[in-house]
Amino acid sequence: MRAGRIAAVALILTAALAGCGQKIDGNPRAMGEGGGGEIIDTDFDKLLRECEVVANDKIGEIVGNAKSVDGSFSGAVCMWDIEDAPGGPAMATLNWYEMGTLNNEKTTNDKLGYDSGDITVQGRRALQVRRPGDNDSCGVTAPAADVGVVGWWINYRPGSAHPDPCAAAAKLVELTLDLAR
């Protein structure tokens, strides 16, 4: 039995090492010198455009007539710190997953132990999501106008007096879908 395992490991290592020994013909070239006439935009000037889908002042209005809204970008999400929301600081988060689906979002929320249920936004099925026992935050996710899903989370300071975070998240999703058309 042990000899069989040793032979199997040796065979796997031989196959793996053989693949590492391949020679690829050609010469390396700097970006943009591929000879195919390709144009590569190295300015990345539209990289964060999705963060502008709803204006800062509109986000502030929806979360409670806040005037101080400061946005940032991290990974696959846009975030806004809202200093003067009802009850103190709050946070709004936008995510857009080009290859996302509501079913995948529901499955992920279930795995995380979140409470989620179907609602309707602009005649479309959407998900409303809450962490168990957390009445200070809420997320709403809906199918995007063309592909994927778009979602907003609103997080108010725990225990503060504030509007319904689910209503604000749903309104921001609605605005995002309106503006994406």
C-alpha cells in the first residue's frame, strides 16, 4: 500500500514539474507595444463612476436630512460617512455586483444568519436584509437595470433615535435603478 502511494506521488510530481519546463517563444514587450494597435486607457478616469450614481446631498436627504456626507471607495463598494444623521453618525454603503443574482444574495445572507425577505422595488423582486436583533441597520438589494444586482445598506448609530434604515435603503435602490436607465 505504501509503495502505491509513493508511486502516485512521484507520478503527480513528475507531471507537475514537466509542465513547469515549457518554453514559450517570443519576447516581452511593454504595455501598449503589442503590435495589435490596441488602445489601453491607463488614466482609469471612470473607475469610480458608480459611486456617483446618487449625489451626496440626495443620500444625506434620504438618511435624515443630513448635510455632511463624505464618500469613499473600498474594494467593490462605495461608502459614505454621514456625520449629522438623526441620532448621530451614520453610514451608507452601495454595492454593485455585475455577475450577482438575488438567489446568490439570499443564499449568502442565509449562510450569514441574516434575516431576509422579499419586497418589491419598482415592480421588481428585491431582498430586504437585517442582521438578527439589529434595528439600526438594513440593506436592500435588487436586480440592476441591465445585469447583476445593486444594493444599499444604511447603518445608524446603535440605539439612537433614527428613521427606518430599510426605508432609506429601499429609496436609494429605487433612485439607483431610476438613474441607471
